[in-house]
Amino acid sequence: MRRQLALLFVLTMVSQASAHDLDAAYKIRDGRVELEVYFDDNTPARNANVIVRDSSGNIIAQGKTDHEGRWSFPVPGRENYEIVVDTGDGHRKVIESTRGSDHPSRAEFTRTPWVKMILGFLLIALAAFGVQAALRRSRSAK
């Protein structure tokens, strides 16, 4: 019993593992595309390389995000374009200009997944109690 409780305590004390996901959002304002790039822990993606390509794959703009993870460029006309963000450490994000409104906001992307964490802890607790019950049955059957 003590081992199961100790294991449960240790598992609940482990912090959430994260792959440090990268995301970006853009808005069109005053004839410019304003890009904001950030990680899932809500830190800005500073000095990320940004390349904008037209539908033929030609580079039409390029630059780097600033200290706040922002960069802007003139709206490239009516055609669709692709924005590629690369932080240089294995994180890369591709955004299509035709992306719909189903994309999560920065607040949604960076919020702590409390419900998933609580459900995970409950699942661990149920598994621990199930193992404990199985051990009791096997001991009483002897």
C-alpha cells in the first residue's frame, strides 16, 4: 500500500512534458500582414527566420521576427501565399494564407490543459487502485 501511494505521489509531482510547440498567427492591417510567432509556453519566437512564398514557390518576402516574435510585410496582392517560420532549432511552422478561422488563438494554444492533466492524474490513480486490488486478490487466493 505504501509503495502504491509513494508511486502515485511521485507521478503527480512530475511536471508536464512538452515538445515546445511553435505556432503563429497573422492579421492584415493597413495593407500589411502582421505576423506573431510564439511557443506553447507563451514565449515569443525571437529571431525566427520567415520566408513568404507565392503559389509558384517564389520568395516574395523574407525577414526575422523581433524580440516580441513579430514581423510584418506588405500584403502580396490577391494571390494565396505561404508563410514559413523556422526558429533554427528544429521548430518550423508553415501557414497558408487561406487558413480558416478554425485555427486556435494564441490564448487557446498556450493555455495550460488543466482538464487533460486532471483526467491523466485520475487515470493514474485508477490504475494504481486496480493494481492494488489485483494484488490483494492474488494474496487472498493463496
